Amino acid sequence: MQQQDDAPARGRLTIRTLAMPSDTNPSGDIFGGWVLSQMDLAAGICAGQRAQCRVVTVALDGMSFIRPVKVGDILGVYTEVCRVGRSSLDIHVESWVRRGRIGKREKVTEAVFKFVALDDEGKPTKVPDADSLPPYVESEM
């Protein structure tokens, strides 16, 4: 995968957090599972805003760990709705770090998360058409 760190991140910044020592593996790198959970949280926020209801993660496609995340890095997770089906949504997610809190910016991971919208009984429900969303939803996505 070709990487350009000066390229803009795809989507909107959804979560920003600091990688802490408690999140490391024995080699001193941040656990991939911690990064994955931050991405799932951000994707869930994005999917829930677009679906306007409860959503659940059902699959993950094309996860790529490009570079390690280190203690002290600021992790920024960017999300973008890339597909809306009847009751499902695909959310493209990119994670970028700012090294040493103020240093070089690098893309570290990306993936597509798949969600299903659920009603109050936990059954799949229709995702509203984009033109029927309240005006504030489009500005937040």
C-alpha cells in the first residue's frame, strides 16, 4: 500500500485520544486491539448518526496495520460513510497519529466497518434516506 503522510485524512475527525503505557504489548508498541477498538467506537458513532438509531458492528473488511502506534502518540480516527443499504452501512475508517504529541503526522491503519441498523426489538430496520435526515446530521458527518 502506498502511503502519503502529507495527504489529507479521508472523512471527519470522530475521535482523538492519547496512547498510554497501559495499552502496550511487551515490545512497547500499542496493542493492535486497542487501536481497533478506537476505530470501532468512531465507526459506531458515525454509523449511528447516519442511521439515527442503534447500530451494531457485523463485519470488518480490509484491516491494514500500516505502522505501529507508540506511547505518547495522539491517535485521531477519521470516519466516512461509504455505502448505505436498506438496513446496513459501510464506514471507511482511517487512524492517524501525531508522533510525540506534536511531531510528524502518519497514517497507521485503515479499514471498512460494516454495521446493521436495529429497531427497539433488536431487528434490522431501514436506514433513512439522506434527504430525510435532520439538517444537523449532515453537518456532523
